[in-house]
Amino acid sequence: MAQYDVALIGLGAMGAATALQLAKRGARVIGFDRFAPPHVFGSSHGGTRVTRLAIGEGDHLTPLAMRSHQLWREIEHETGTELLNETGLLIISSDNNAAQTHVAGFFGKTVVAAEKFHIAHELLGAAQIRRRWPQFQVRDDEIGYFEPSGGFVRPEACVRAQLSLARRHGAQLHFEQRVLQFESGPDCATLKTEQGHYSADKLIIAAGAWLPELLPQYARLFKIYRQVQLWFETADAAAFAPGAFSVFIWELPNSPRGLYGFPAIDDENAIKVASEEFLAPTTPEQVNPEVSAAEIDAVRELVTRTLKGITRRCVKATACLYTVTPDFGFVIDTHPEFDRVIIASPCSGHGFKHSPAIGEALADLALGQPPRFDLSPFRLKRLSS
């Protein structure tokens, strides 16, 4: 068996970023994915993902987001690919919001993070929101947080660009090759795939929704939830184009389900909107890829009563998977039993925006270098104690 410095299981958002960072440092890296990324079976598809710098899920995440924006720009320069669009981000909430975005107090914690890290932002009342974005039908008691540097990234393009650069720097990446098992010994970690055996000094498992399959002893800590993404036709595409309309997250006052969405991009006369549900765990093998009429109707009801200028016509729909921990946080840690194995599950529906910086941190861990960021909040033991 050829000996590598680092082997990767999973080449989606986190695996692609890590492969690039390792390869740029000259590490001998090999990676595997059971599909051909970017693909539509996991979490890194759908055309857009929200990015924001002030992170309401915890201000320890804000440095990751800030570094990720820097890395997106570097990758854009190297590849000539558009990845990051700072269209601005609007978060709408109120003291009476019925919905919750990942953690309690999300809006207030976002503001605290913005102030702590000196991130440019505005706090807006309902009348100010209506004047600037008349598309939002806000109530008088609702308030807004606007971050000009927020916006969206393009997940498929991000994964594709990083994998391409990783290969350019020497990474060996194997698509459509499933890892069947791994072992960790005193001298190396070994992998068995459908096509062979491989050995590396360190192994990083960044398998997303397939993580419970590879780590069955910790499967109870990682629940998989199916989410839907929908595109609704606009009555006036110009009113929802970038610049006229913002990426938004809305903690609604009259629904336990929040709503988030994006401007109309790529000459599409439609905006992408989505909600989130965490009711029925699934698995990648059991998940239904088809979006039902009832699911479309549920989001349509939220859209038509909150946004002006959106028709009832759904022009496209797709499903994706969230890998969710009990506290909606990430896991970036050495395996408790195998010191050559690193678990990487930056997930819970808000991980993609951080993926380039997490790739750097994982490369540091695998190569025995001090990480740029404090990774102690992401230790596995906080969930299993």
C-alpha cells in the first residue's frame, strides 16, 4: 500500500476544503467519495447557501466565517470562478417570534457578535425595512439586522473549484468509490474501499450524512433530517434581483417554522426560499428525494403571506440533508479511541459558510500544527458526557 500523509473520507464542503488546504502545503493526500462531487445526494447543492459574518449560533464561529470570506476570494482569484456574493443579509425577528433559528436568542446573539468583532451592520425598525425592501410584509413589532457583507455562496461551484485546485496541487481524489471500513493502528490508519486498501498517517472523516454509518458508536449524536428548497416565480424579476432584494432569514411571529431566501439570480424569474423541520430523522438510504405537493403548499403559505410580488407558482423543488447534533454545534475532534482519526462534522444546517476556514483547521490538526482557531467548542465529549 502507498503511504499518504492524510486520507479523507467525504469530498463535499468540508472534505473539498481540507483536500485543498492539505495539498497546498505539499502533503500527500488521498480522498474518497461514494459519489462524484458536487452531487445532489447530501448537503452541498441547491445553487446557493447563506453566508454571514456575525454568527448567532455562537460568536466563537465568527472568526471562521471572516476567514472563510478571505479564502473564498483567494479561490475565486485562483480559478476565475464566482463563489461569494455579498448581496447583504437581512435578519428579521421580534420579541414575539414563534420560530427559532437553530438556537434560542439567535437575533440578539447575532448583534452581540457583530459588535464584538466590529462587523458593519444596521439595526432597523419595521418602517425602515418596508421603505428599503417593500417586498417584506413585516409587522409593526418586527425589527431587522442588516449586514452588508452577508450574502450567499454557490455550493456546487465552491466544491468543484476546491477539488480542482486540490488536484492541481497534487491531491489524489477518487470519486464513486465507497469506503467500506477503516482501522487505526500504532503506525498508521488504513482504509478498505470497494477497489483497494490504502494507508495514511492520519484519517479525516468528513462524510456528512454518512457519518453515522462510519461511526455507529456515535450515531445517536448525529441525526439526519431532510429539508426542502423551493423556487417560486416572481411577478417582477427586477424587484427581486441582487441589489434590490437581500438574502434574508426570518424568525416568523406566527409560525414555528422560520423562512429564509435569496434574490433571483442567473436570470431566473424566481427566488429560492426554504424553511426547516426537525421532526422525523432519516438516513441517506431511506430519504425520499421527491418534494411532495403538501411540502410545497406548506412553504407556499409562508411565502405568500410574508412576501409581496411572489406568485403561487413553484417552478423547482429539491431536497437536501442536514446532519444535526443535539446542540446544533459542530464536531471537529480527534476520535476518542483512535488518535490517528479526526471526526469533522461541521453541520446542523449552518456549516457551509465556514467550510474553507474549517478546511484550514483540519489541515492543521492532521499535520500536527497549531490550529489558527480555538477548536475546543467543537469537542465531541460535550455531547457524550
